[in-house]
Amino acid sequence: MASVNIRFLAANGTPLCTVDAQPGERLLDVAQAHDMPLEGTCEGQMACSTCHVIISKADFAKLPPASPEEEDMLDFAYGVTGTSRLACQVWLEAGWGELEVRLPSESRNMMNR
């Protein structure tokens, strides 16, 4: 099975790292395994927005649409764009080839209000 080449970028566009991940892996897990600063405070239960990422416009169409629940949680994320997603809800798929992921400049933990 072909891997997915993921390029992680800082908020300012500076490359952070490039990794090969396997289809079926969750983007949050891949990011955390490579020391990307995504908290995932709720451990993927979609109860916070600390794993908010911004997918490149070129790659965004590859992803299945966000669920209504994910869309609602993104309303609480800092710096949301039209290509924002929660990394805990993105499961890598065969055939994507590559995915460019930019980290937001900051995050908000809605569990600590």
C-alpha cells in the first residue's frame, strides 16, 4: 500500500518536517509521533479544538467532508480558514499521495474555559 507523504508547515509557512505515513493512520497520531505541537487535549474525542490544522487548498478536496460535529467544534478554533480541519478527524487514505498541513499560530483549549 502506498504511503502518504505529509509536509508539516509552521503557521508562517516554514517547513517543519516531511513524513511518510500509512493509509488508515490518523493525522493527529502522525503529527504527535513526529513532535508536531498539536495537543489533542481530548485525545481525539472531538471535545476540543487543540488539533486544529489547515490543509493546503490543493489537498483539501482529497479529504472527505467534515461532519457537522467537527464543523461545530472548528467554530471554537483560533484562526480557522476555509480549509481547516481537526487532525483527530482526518484518517489518511490510499491514493492521496501527499498532504500539506499547516499548523495554526495558536490554539484554544475549550475544555479549560
